[in-house]
Amino acid sequence: MDDTSPADGDRTLLDRLFRRGELQVSQRALVDLATSEVAAVRILTHGPLSSDPLSSDAVEHGSPGPAEVRRLIGSAPDPATLDAAVRARALAAADADPLVPGAARVIDAELSGLSELGLSPQPAPTVLVLDARTVLDRPASMLRLVGAARAQGWQLGLRQVGADHLSLAALGVVEPALVVLSDRVLREPTSQLSVETIQATTAFVHTSGGTVAAEDVDDHPGTRAAAVAAGATLVTGRPLDRPRRVRPVGGDRLFRRFTPPLPTPHRSPFELASRRAAPRRAGKELLLAVSRRLEATATTAGRSSMVLAAFQQARHLTPGTLERYERLGRRCSLVLAAAQDVARTTVPGVSVADLDASDPLVQEWDILVLSPTGAAMLAARDTGLPAADDRSRQFDYVLSHDRDLVAHAARSMLTRLTQRSDAPDPDPVPVGAEALAGPGPS
């Protein structure tokens, strides 16, 4: 009987990779399907290889493949330090023996590892690819780290897009330069989630100029056709891994059409919206009707939708409102209720952000609906004028369906959310520090 626990197994693998120096680096060509040019080089880290490094089952039995290395790093006590070490090792190997000199480099990364970044290597762009399934777990820190990485010249990508609905919601928040599809989209091309993914990536590429990639297109029959149908223009796969068959393209061309999002401000939706449109004035009754209409659109926009709302004070979260938002929480990937003194309010499926009294959001009534193919926002500010009762209050408001504005305002609101309600708490593998303190791979 094997009494080895999963934690013991992870500790052993980490020890082998980082103390005994078994971490290895491979490079694969990301090829443009239309031109057969090498548009970028995918850099992968893994355990020892048993045979042909171009084979999909090349990793030695019992050694971690690229996905397992990512899992081990993410669950370690100090993922940022490990991620930085792996990134340095991988980029050094690619510099020493480049598969395609001058091509853009694409490498997986952990969100926490962005805290260890310096300036991006030049001149070829380097893309750090984050896991789309988890980037919205802690939105405030994610937005801060992503903004800092972009400011230092790094490009950002998302992997596992289409693995679940939350990964599609992440597209509209992060707005990556590179979208790497989940293999689920290729294996189940006609599933509802895959169809939503195709809609989401098509709309995203149209508005941002980002690029869609698919990996291991040779692993299953028909994956190349599925990749094309899903909008992928770049692919990896064994038949494409020998770049002598193709022409390399300059690294600076890959993202020439991509427009990164504006830096995330810690402002309010009304402040942002009123810069683009003249506010109107209306009473609370009208805004209630508009709000409920926007909430209704979220329930029919698909499971990948987000609803972000600000209620000024917790007392405005009436029993009827709490019931509506609990329903939204069952139908949307992310639902946020922000208000002052809301910390003790618990609604299943709804994340809450307790606002400081000095936060301009305390003076606002906002509701944002952002889905992969739609966007709407009501941003209103209390005028503070005397009113006979609460329902007679007057607001200045902006109603917008401008996706760029709504996404920008959504990022601003998410700077107030420390942790998504159903995000798992950090639960690191109890790996002793001595297992990670070795000299690392040489």
C-alpha cells in the first residue's frame, strides 16, 4: 500500500526540479496558419524528456509536464519566487540557443510572479501568459500587477481561455495581447461553452486587435479545423515544430494591431463616464427601472457575464435587491455589490466590497454589465439636493453601451474587490524551504 500523500508527492517533484536541477526548457514554434511564418516561440518548462522533444508524450514517466510544473509553482509557499526563477531559466535558455532568432517569446507565468518583474527584455517582445481560470480570483491585486508589468514593457496573454465561463469573463477585464485557447475548445467544438468561446474571441479580436493561438493541434483528429473555426491564427504542433520549413517573421510584427487597455484608474464609473458624455438628471424611480432592465440583460447574456454594482450605503441593499442579486450570482461568472458598511452582508454567489467613506463610489449608483459580446453601464451620482423622501432623490447619470468605456469602468470598480466570493483561499503545499533553497537548474 502506498502511504504517500499528494503533498509528499508534490514536495518530491519540487525537490527534483529546483534542488536537483531537473527542470528543463523546450521551445516550440508558434506558426501563422495563413503564411506559414513563425510568429513567435513558445517556451515550455518541464521535467526530463524521455525521447523526441517534439513528441506530445516526450516527458519522462513520473516527471512533470508543463501544466504540472505550473500547478506545482502555483501551489508552492512562495510561487512568486519560483515563477521568477523558472522565467529566468527559460529566457536564458532561449537566449543561449534560440529556436528562431528575433521572434517574440511566449512563456507561462503565475500572477504573483509579476511582482518580481524588471524591465522586459528587448528588442523582441516577451509575452507572459496567465491562467484565465484564476486571474479574477483577486481582482484588485491582479489589476495592479498587470498594470505594472505592462508599464515595464511586457506583453500579457491568457491561457486556458474557454476552459470555463470565468475564463471568458477574464478576457474583457485583462484584455490580453495573446489568447491561448483551452484544448477543450478543440476537443468539443460544438459544445455551448465552445460556441460562447468562439463568440467571445471573435468579438475581442475585432475590438482589440489581439491574437488567438491554439496548441497541440496534432493531438486529436480535426483539431486544426477546430482551431481555425475558433479563430486561431497561430498554432503549435509536432508537424510545425521544425522551423526550417517556414519563414520567421520579425517579433515586433506579432502585436502591431493590438491596442492595450488604458491604465486602470482608482476613479469611479461616473467620473470616467462624464468625461465622454454630458450627464442627464433624473429621479430615483427612473434609475430603478433602468437598473432592473440592465440586470435583466445580464441574465440572458450567458454565464460568462459580469455584473458590477455600487449602492452607496448597505441600507440600499433591500431584501428584494438581495434576492435579485442572488439570482444573478447563479447565472453570471462574477457579481459585485459595493457599498459602505456592506462587509457583513452575505449573498450566495455575490462578492462584496466595503467602501471607505472617502471613496467617490459612496456617492454613486452604478451598475455595469459586461459580457463577451455586450456591454452596458448606468453611472449615476447623487446630486445631494433636498428631497421629500429617499425615492425622490435626484441623480446626474450617464447611460452607455460603449464597450471600451464600460470595460475601463469595470476595471476601476474591480480595484475595490480584494477577493472574489467563491475564489479558493490560498492553500499552499507544505514544502520545506530546504527543498527550494538549492542552486536551481544550471
